[in-house]
Amino acid sequence: MKCKVCKRPAVINLRAQNRGLCEGCFDRYVLDRVEKAIKRFKMFTRKEKVLVAVSGGKDSLGLWDILARLGYNPTGLFVDMGIHRHGHSERSRKVVEAFARSRGLELIVESLADWWGKGIEEIGRRVLCPTCGMAKRYLTNRTAVEGGFHVLCTGHNLDDEAAVLLSNTLNWQVGYLARQSPVLEAWHPRLTRKAKPLVLLTERESALYTILRGIEYMDEPCPYSRGATTLVYKRLLNQVEWRSPGTKQRFYTLFLKNKGLFEGVAREEREGLKECERCGQPTWEGLCAFCRFVEGSHGDRGREVPEGDQVRP
Amino acid sequence: MKCKVCKRPAVINLRAQNRGLCEGCFDRYVLDRVEKAIKRFKMFTRKEKVLVAVSGGKDSLGLWDILARLGYNPTGLFVDMGIHRHGHSERSRKVVEAFARSRGLELIVESLADWWGKGIEEIGRRVLCPTCGMAKRYLTNRTAVEGGFHVLCTGHNLDDEAAVLLSNTLNWQVGYLARQSPVLEAWHPRLTRKAKPLVLLTERESALYTILRGIEYMDEPCPYSRGATTLVYKRLLNQVEWRSPGTKQRFYTLFLKNKGLFEGVAREEREGLKECERCGQPTWEGLCAFCRFVEGSHGDRGREVPEGDQVRP
């Protein structure tokens, strides 16, 4: 297969677009798609302070690299959740630190143990992705707000977003649907704007970019993520994608076009918000999810305010 | 495995409900589910004239049998579309006629060739499911309206509805989502009410019912349906169902609970309707889909009014 643009040997076949691209044209394609996402969804400008949440995986390191190359001068943030099994957190941290050093990029490291005295493995009988994610969002949001960053970027790609969308749709989680977006404004002084600049790139494209750039990344998934439902939805969508290339992209972008359907729900949810009795963060309960978590009432997590449940204990 | 109700040996394990049922209790369960669907969605009463579209497959023959047992006194309608490949239409018709005779039920037989001079195989280069479905809906609707029936029932089961819902959702077909319903009122004098009484039963339950009742049915699918996208979506949903029993039911019933989201779209679509220049049926184009089909302009089918595009040429 040859590159559709310059006829050199292709390194990837973009089936959804029915064209192959060589290494150089693919690199330009990736930068263009990210710049396009940033502009189209009004994520941030070159004058704003950008924080990138990096896990050490291919997506977040690739994103950090891309933003630096596009001239956004982003700071990295690694949050050590204290996952000692298979040395996961330690190894991830080393990968991130090595990358930052090699590129001369600024890196902030935070750890759950420093904030709370315990790592995620010391809570309850097993590590649950929703709890871990909630605590991680708390730390990343708080670091962004206190550091004066205008926006917090995460490495979610199209496959991630489409899988979450499928999950939200299969369960008709209209509140989640109302909030799912490539960019989420900071609608409270204790929240930061969130953006997902890889949202127009598939997982395959994002992975290939990181590999071609020679970036050393953590290629083992979190030892607790095995069997996560999101992976099932990704596999399902890949089956449809194989049969009808472009399905994932269409599913996600048509959803964004029709987001107005959920505007009423979003408004109702915002109007129903109270402030957490302990920390003052927006919540629908007396205590927000993080405060309940900290106080040890893990049995009844209640309803979490995704992207908006970070506390200042 | 034993029957949860009476402890006899179970014939089916209803994983979504975490219980097995024996033959007798399963039979009662099926009748109850159908009666429940008819009542909950206000489909029809025992005083109304009910027409059942029967293809000869397990779902439609099972439905006809159930409605008769529940005391609804339904008339069957078989539409011969002229699918001669593998003798499909001929064999299906014989199966339906034999069933009607054995039960002493009234059967109406219509054929596309009688109405239009040609069978579906004589149109274009290949038989397309959407065209065939549209023509079939035309004939069934017209037969129901002219025969003075209050309602036209089809054998769509939960798997059918969930697969269509998944397709409509993956493509964010908001117009289709607004119209997808277990019962659709006749909002025009030339349309009949449509109902799907098997909507609370899975394909597996519907098939087992027909088998246990000893009903001879046409067990070969239409020779043109191979590779139909709906089958792909059914397989995908079955994969999720296997992992999380109850997903299909939840997906469909939560959608119905949230149908209000699409009410604005449904209203807009109804308000945008015109009448077909040739036959007067509701349509969004100058000519409705069936008239365009009849006039041979198959290349540009335009937008069809599903469930509402039947003409009187």
C-alpha cells in the first residue's frame, strides 16, 4: 500500500478514510487532527497554562509530546495512586520522569498517599476502577486549580469516548450523556476546564504515533483493569468498525451534533446541585463522593458528580 | 437446574432473571409477558379486530398462537413478496396455511405480484431489505385499513427491537428514535395502529415457546437477509448480554422511559409532513417512497416515512 499523499510506502491504512499514509504524512495528519480538535471544540489557546494528566501510557505521553510540538508548552502531571501490584505505579512514574527529562518538559508529581496517608490498594477489599478514577480526578483537578492552570488535558482518544458513549447509551444514563463532551467548562471556581485533544484520533492511530516517535511508554495496563467493561465495549465497537469503517467516528460526532437533546437534563442537574457539607464542592448529596470515600463510608457511594466532585478536605 | 416456581426439571435458564422454569411454568410466563406488554403499552383490547402479520417464522407464528390462546381471536395476514429463490415465499406460505388450518384460524393471503404485477426479485439488480420491508409495510397496512382492523401486530421480539435501537443509536437517527415504540398510534386515517406484543420476550424465549408448542415453522431465513446489519447488532448485544444478563431488556426499557427526549423531534417531523402527490399518503417528499418505487425511480429512494408510507395507487 502506498501513501495517498506522496506515494511513499504507507505505514498505516486508515480504513475509515480509505487511504494509506507514510510515516511523514501520518505524523502531519496526527498533529493536524489534534490542532483541529483544539480549535473546533475551543479547548484552549497558546496563551493559556495547560496541564496534561500523564499516566505513562501511550495516549497521555503521545498527547504531551504533540502539545509540546504544537507550541502549547504543557506541564505534565503524574498522580501516583499507590498501585504496588506488579510495581505498577513505580514503573509508570519512572517512564513519565524519563520522558519529561528527555524532552526538558516540566513535570508535577502528586501521590494519593501524600494527600491522604494511604494508597488506593489500602482501601476496601479490592481496587475498584470507579473509586480510583474518582480519587484521581480529585487530585488532578485540585492540582490544576491550585496551580493556576487554565485547562486540564487528558489522553482520551476516540475509542475511549465511543466506548463510554456506548456504555452511557446502553444504560440510558442521560445525566452522563448530557455531560460527555470533548471540552467541559469550569462551571464552578473549584473546578478546572477539562479537554480531550485526542478525541479525533483512534486508539490505533494514537498508539502508532507514540511508537513512531520512539517514545518509551508503560505498555502494561493497570493490573486491576482486567475485564473492565469499557474494554468489552471497545471490542464490540471494533467489530462494527471492521464491518463498517467510520462507525466509531460517526457515532461520536453525530452524538455531539445531537447533544441539544440532553440540554434540559444538563440544566436540571446543574440546578439540583448543592454544596458538600464538609468541603463545599458541588454535589447532589450531603457529602460529596470524595468526602464519603475519605470518611470510609464506601458501602454507599451514592451518586457521584463526574468531573465535579473534587474536595478540599 | 430446577424450576424456580415448582421445582420440576427446568427447560430454560432465564439468566437475566436468574431463574430456571419448567415447561408448564415457562408457558405461563410467556403468556403473562405478552399480556403484560399488551396492557402496559395499551396495544389493543379483546373487543378490537386484530390482524397479525405472519411470515411463517417462529416469532410471528408463536405470536399468532399466543394471541389466539389469550382470547384475542386474531386474523393472520401472509404477504407473498415473490421470493422464488430457494422457494422461499412458496414454502413460507405453505407453513402459514398449514398452521392456520390446524388451528382453525382465519388467514388472509396477499401477494406483491397481484398488487403490482411483479415480485420483489424483478426489481433492480438485487433484492434490498429496506425496499422489500417498505413494500411489505405498504401491503400489510393497506390490508389492515381496508379490512377494518383496529390494529396490525408484528412478531418483533426484544432482540429485534434492541438491535434496531442500537443501530438507530450508533447512527443517532433521532427521527427513527422518536418513532421507535412498542405501539404506534394511527395518526392518519390511512394508517393503522401498529403493535409488537412480543417486545418483552427475548428471541430465545420466543423460539423456545414455538418449539415447545410443536408449531411447524419456516426455519430458513430469507435468502437475501444474509449479512444483514441487524444480525451483526444482535450478535453484539448477545455478547454484552452474556457478560451482563439483562442488558438488552434494560437498554430497551430505559430507552422507552427516556423517550421524552425525542418528543420535540417527533413533533417537528409530524409538522413537516406533506401528502404524496400521487396517492395522498403522508410523506416528506413530493412522492412517497412506495410511489417512487412503483414509478421505477429506485435510484433515489429519498427519505421514507417508516410505518407511514403506504399508498393507494
